Amino acid sequence: MGLRTLEGQSALVTGAGRGIGREIALGLAEEGMNVGLLGRHRDTLTDTLRACARHGVKCVAFAADVAHPGQVKAAVNSVQRDLGRIDLLVNNAGQVDRAEVPLWEADQTQWWQVVETNLRGPFNLLRSVLPGMVQRGAGRVVNLNSGFALRPDGRYSAYATSKAALLRLSDNLAESLRPHGVTLLDISPGAVATDMTAGMAMFEGMVHWGSIPYLVSTVVDVARGRFDPLHGRFVHLGQDDLDALLRDADLIRERDARTLRLRTYGDQDPLGAYA
């Protein structure tokens, strides 16, 4: 049983029917947080809702495709009606390229479905949830990101492109949100065992996976405010020492680090001013 350090607060978690989203929702409920659950499949959402409700919190679930603005808006309005304010938004819903092939061999429809889910989905949620947070002067957002955002990978061009774009979206939002008391972080869990990663050829035979409980505890700490000093930054749980990042938060902000920046080839590079 958790310490219920988040009692009285409410979270909205996307992709909550299974995998990482389900575990995050359960972890937040264990700490006393009311949870709104979004996902495409009502049966798995209902199962998550029942599991969360066992922790004695208020839970609501809505079947919605995060890539559809109307469905998202209706779901967010319903969550706010039933739970009140949304203190934490967790953008977890995601898709990955179905096959490890170069872009010119990719299924065009599925390629765009990945981008729409991974980028338009978070945008739709942010567009619906942020006005309330900004008006109150408080709130926190976690975008589930990936190491693919930082490096090119031609085998998963849709996923890597969408995750890099999501990180840039967070970067564009960060300074606008700072004076309004809203914290935004992009968190990469590293390679963790889920239905999605199990279907990726590059992880076939993988034995040493990252820790989902560690991810859950990190998101709980985000909700508590522990990582507010890292607002607008990228955190990679597979490699980072979180205590060290917090100690260096001022330096990270001063050097404008931990987000997408152009790397120049030297002082003579005329694009240095944009780096």
C-alpha cells in the first residue's frame, strides 16, 4: 500500500489499457491519486479501472483515439466533470513502425498513423488540458518519449521522427509555461518489456529490460513535484542518475542542455547562433 502522498489530486493517463500506461495509472492510484483513463479499447480500460478503484480512489475511463481532436476534447471534458481539475497529464499512448524497413518501403498509411498517434495525440491532449492548468497556475505534464528522439534510425523512421518532434514540441512549450507554474518533462523509460517492444525485431531475444516499476516511481515523483527543476528537459531512465540531474539542474538550464539543439562543427560555423 502506498503512502497516499497524492491524495486529492487527479491524473489523466493515455494508453491506459495496458503496458506502461496501465502500470503508471495503478502506481498513481496507489498513492491516492484519482485517475482518468484514456485508451482505444474499452475492455482493457475497464480492467485497469477496476484495478485502480481497489485503491479507494475515483476512477473514470473513456474510449478515445488520441489522434482525433473531437474524441479527446469530449473525454477531457468528461474527466474534468467527474474528477475536477487535472493535476497531472501523462501522454503515454503510442505506436511504432510495424516493420523494420526503410522509408521508401514503409506502409504509407501506417507510417502516418504512428506520427499522428505519437505527435498529434499529445498535441490534442495538451491543447485540451493546458488551458485549465494555465488558468490555475499549476499542473504537471509527462510526455513518454524515447531515445529514438535523439538519434536517427532508418528502421523506425516514423517512430523516431515523431518522438523527435514531440521533444521539440516540449521545447517550444517550456518557456511559455514557466511563468504559469506548469511543469513539462519528456521521460524516456529506456527499453522496457511491453507488447509494443516485444514486436520490435531489434529487441528479439532481449533479456535485460529496463524497469517499469522505476518508471512508475519516477512519474509518481513528478506528480509530487520532485522534478520541477528539470522543467522542459529530456530524462532517460535507462542511463540517467536522477539525483545527479537534480543537482545539476541550474547548470542544465544555464547551458540550455537536455533538449534538441544543433551541433556545430566549430566556432566558424555560421549556424552557431542557432545552436
